[in-house]
Amino acid sequence: MKPQHFIVLLLAISGYFIYQVFQPFMQDIAIAILLMFATLGISKALWKVLDKRWQVSAVMTVLLGTMFFAPLVYMINAIAMMVTHIDPIAIHELVVKTAHYLQSIHLPTELLARFGIEVDSIDSAISNAFSEENIGRYIKNTITFMGSMAAHSAVFFKDMVLILIFYFFAYLYGADVGHFIKRILPLDTAQTQLLFNELHNSMGVVFFSILATAIFEGSLFAIVVLFFGLDAILLGILYGFASLVPVIGGALMWVPVSIYLWVTQGAQPAIVVAAYSIVVISIVADTFIKPVIIREIDQKMLKETNAINEILVFFSIIAGLATYGFWGMIIGPAITTVFIAILKLYEQFQKDAKTTLKETT
């Protein structure tokens, strides 16, 4: 066996066992590295005032924890407090009030008759849905669901802490590891740099676009719910994250909030929140203002970007969310970006091969 083949074999075996050791942390490590690529632009500004690598790493970790993870920690803590203060009696009263309200609505009998629907059958369905037996089941399921959310929140919090730790070390040793990877890859410097640049630029656009969208739309929603005595900070954070979900987005928040306001405070607050969310946030902010913000990020903060097409980013976020959950909004675009960068390298190799063939002939 040739020495190089033996080394490759040893590398494959040791790599397998390294993967087995670090497998529980692979996703957290990958996310930390991707976030490092996304925030390299900020670190370049820090290098102008700081001269030690550990200082830059520490400041970047604190910044990431403050602007990205602090709202998540607040949200998890608020949800956990809600779980510990669940009042089954209050929930029962709210459900009964909802049932009475639905039964008090005068439905248009003539319109329903055209569709073969009887009002009595609707009243019967409402009475059955809100029977004492079903109400008890609703309360039990609600408490179980909230407990499950608290358990998942604990796991999510653990992942956040690990990501911050790996993020710190990614900045601390990232330059050395990057130079080593460039040396061992069977590509020239320009080709390797292309891969790094594509990942850095695209991840920067995705990350800052996500952050700007969540903060902007979450703040708008927090303003309107504040007027009706709700927890503006918690609902603003939840709306910010909901706005990142393609297609349905903020409807995940404003629909249940509007229903809750309708039952507890009347029709007017519910209509105000729904109309505000549709017109101000979904139409004006999301359709007209958000593209301007993303364009400003693209042109000013990341002047050298050759980021992937916005439509492709949209679908890569959907696919990432479906496959990897919450962190898929980062992993999906990253995988897509690497794939497109490799396609560009292949195209470049093909052009070089054709050029060489023409020269030889």
C-alpha cells in the first residue's frame, strides 16, 4: 500500500470516530461557523480598535448574544413563567365565555340555507364542542402542550449556549483553521477564496435580513398590542420570529391574538389588531419597506456580495425550516450557497479545460 493511500485510510477511520464523538454537537458547531461567516463584516470594524484576537472573539460573542439570543432567552423565560402560572379555572371561564359568544352570534339563516346548512346544527355542534367533557380535555391538552413547550425551550436554551461557546472559538481559531483548509484543499487560492467569499457574502445578507425583518415587524406589532394591555415585548418577539416563516408569517400571531381580544375585550380591539397587521405590517412594511431594508443591507453593509437570488433564498429558507426546524433558516441558505459556489467552480474548470483544448489543437 502506498503511503498516501495509507494516510487517506487512517484519515477516513479517524474522521469517522471524530464524527461519532462530536455528533451530538455537529449542528451547533455548524450554526456557529455559519454565524461567524455572516458577521465577519462587523469583526473587520472591530479589528480597527482592538488588536487581540480573543478580544474580538469576546466582543463578537457578546454582540451576538445580545442582538440575537437575548430576545430568545426572554421569550423562553416568559413562556416558562406562563406555564407555572396556568390557572385551569381562568382557562375554563375563557372557553365557556367563547362558547357563549359563538352561540350569541346571529348567523344569516338565508345564506346558510343556500349551502344546505341549518342553524340548529351549528348551535348543536358548538354546544358539543364546548361541553364540560370537551372543555376539560381542552384544558388538559393545553397544559400538556405548554409543558412540552417548556421542555423544548430548555433544549433550545442549551443549544443557544453551546452555539455561543462554539461561536467564540470559531472566531478565536477560525483564521488558523481557514488557512489550513486552504492549504489542504486541491484547489488554487482563487478558487478556495471563491468558496469562502460566496459563503460569507450570502450568509451575511441572509443573517442581517432575518434580523432586520424580525426587529422591524416585531416592533410594529408590539406597538399595537401595547395599547390593549398585552405583553408587548413577548408578543413582539414572537411576531418577529413568526414573520420569518414564509407565506403565512405574522398571521401565526395576529390571528390568535385577534381572537383572544375579540373574546376578552370585544370586537373593536380585535378588528384594530387584525386590520393593522394586514395593512400596516403585511402590506406596507413587508411588501414595500422590507425590500428597501434588504437592498440597503445588500448594497451598503455587504458591498462585495454576489449573493444568491432572493427567490432562491426564499425557497432555501422554506426547505431549511421544514428539514432542520428553526435553525433551518440559516442552514438552508448556507447549503444552497455552497452548492451554487461549487457549480461556479465547475463552470470555471470547464472553461479552463476548453481553453486548454483549443490551445493544444
